[in-house]
Amino acid sequence: MTGSAMTDAARPALLLTGSVMEEVVERQLSGRFTLVPLDALNDSNAGAVEAIATRGKVKVDDALMARLPNLKIVGNFGVGYDTVDAAAAAKRGVIVTNTPDVLNEEVADLTLGLLLATVRQIPQGDRFVRSGQWTKSAFPLGPTLRDRTVGILGMGRIGKAIAKRLEAFSVPVVYHSRRPQADVAYRHYPDLVEMARTVDVLVAILPGGPATRHIINAEVLAALGANGILINVARGTVVDEAALLSALQSKTILAAGLDVFEDEPNVPEAFFALDNVVLLPHVGSATHFTRAAMGQLVVDNILSFFDGKGPLTPVAETPWPRG
């Protein structure tokens, strides 16, 4: 990786806000750009930065973009881009791209795995065997997926992939989103609380950010009820974590399966003492295959833009061609 002291004035610089798939992104872009790690950014090289590759752990906010007068594009590694201030980028004429579609199937697979692990208590069964308890007693009967209706919060690309898999399990599906979708046959609920009252499983797969912060709150959890299960594969911020912890402790809901948290990787320790929650370390797209595809799309977006062809997957706030 090239630091600020080695910035080549003859070619543009690309700012890396962290490790962004070194074997894909950094290797392919190092021949076209001078790579500048965030901790090497200074007044002498900031003007050369024309692109950013970010993995989302560091915020690309207006203050950072203000330091980069020649910034043209931000390539976000991930479909969610809530750590990039896309509205500020739009005002500055900066394009923001993300990596949709290439991770849909992987995240949908993980969602069904997490749902089954939570409903059928798979981690609890594993611990039961490992601890030697099976030699003393039978594992108790548990809940089932058979008599449940699943409500999906967010019916985007991944939500549709999840719903398709649930159909194969013969599980009824309904959904809540800001507006009904013409190409979706499942019942649409305009009110989230109303949907929560009618379903037994609530799957969150919607963008993070201020507009969806704590959309799943104490009222929603109470409506989900004592037989209800929450699965969150979206962003930790969409759930009021304190309200969820209270709901699990008091058995306001039956169980939860969580792949994301409000302050990753700092998971509240109170969750660890609960046997009715399955915890994963944000691994929805975490396979070699899918992460490589995501990294390649970051590369392809940036190279296509600088080749004059435009970005491949610009986000809604920064459409292309510019309108």
C-alpha cells in the first residue's frame, strides 16, 4: 500500500478508509491509483484524492469529503451505505456506489439458517450434547416453524430472496414497507405494529440510518407477543437494543436471532446470559465467494467511472447520469 510520501502526482489517489478486500480491491486498483490509507491523509495529498473505497466501519461524512476538493466517487463495500453521507455527497457532486445483488443469496441463506437455529434451538442442542447432559435426560421439546407466519420488514432484493426461500418451507409470508410493491403478491401491511400482531416471526432486512433507527421498539415487540421471534439481519440500529433485551428477559417475546448489533463488535453482555437468543458476529455475507464478488463490484464501479462509462451501481441519492 502506498502512503502519502509516495503519492504520484501523475495519477489520481484513492483513499482507503480501512482494509477493503486487499486481495481484490487494493491489488486491482494499485496500478491505476496511488493508494492512500486514511491515517496517511494530510494536506499535501488530500487534493490528489479523487476516489474513496470504504468498508463502512469509518464514516465518510461531509467533514471528510470537505477535505478532498477533487473527490469524484465513493465506492462502498456493502449494500448498506448508512455510514456514507450520500446526501452530502450529492450536494458536492460526488457519486456514491454500493454492492447490491451480489450478496442477496448469501444473506438470504444466512437468514434462513439463523431463523431455523433460533426456532429449533440448534445452538442450545449443541451445547446440550457437548456438556454431557444428553446422557442424563432428553432434550426438551421446542417450538416449530410449522405453525408460523413470517413478516418481513423491508421487501427489497434480499427481502424477496428470503421470501422465496420461505415459500419452499411452506411458510406464509407478509411484509411491511413504506409502500406496497406491484411485483410482490404477499400481503402488504402499511402499519408495522399491526403486522407484528398478526405474525409469529419478524425478519428485519431494511437499510439502517436515521429514518429507520429503533423502528423495532418496545411497542413492536409487545405486539409480536410471547410466541414471537425476531430475526435481525439488517443493521443493529433498526432495533431498540435495550427494549429487545428487556423483552427477551421478561419473555415478552419467545426468542431472537441477531446477526447485527448497535455498537459492533461490542455486544451487551446481558445477552450472553440468555438462552433464548442466538448471536452471530455480523456474517450475513461473510464467505470468500461473496466477499470477493462484492470487492470486485467496488473495483468495477470505480474503474467504469474513471473510464468514462459511468458507475455501475450508483445509490439513489446520486443517480447516473446526473439528473
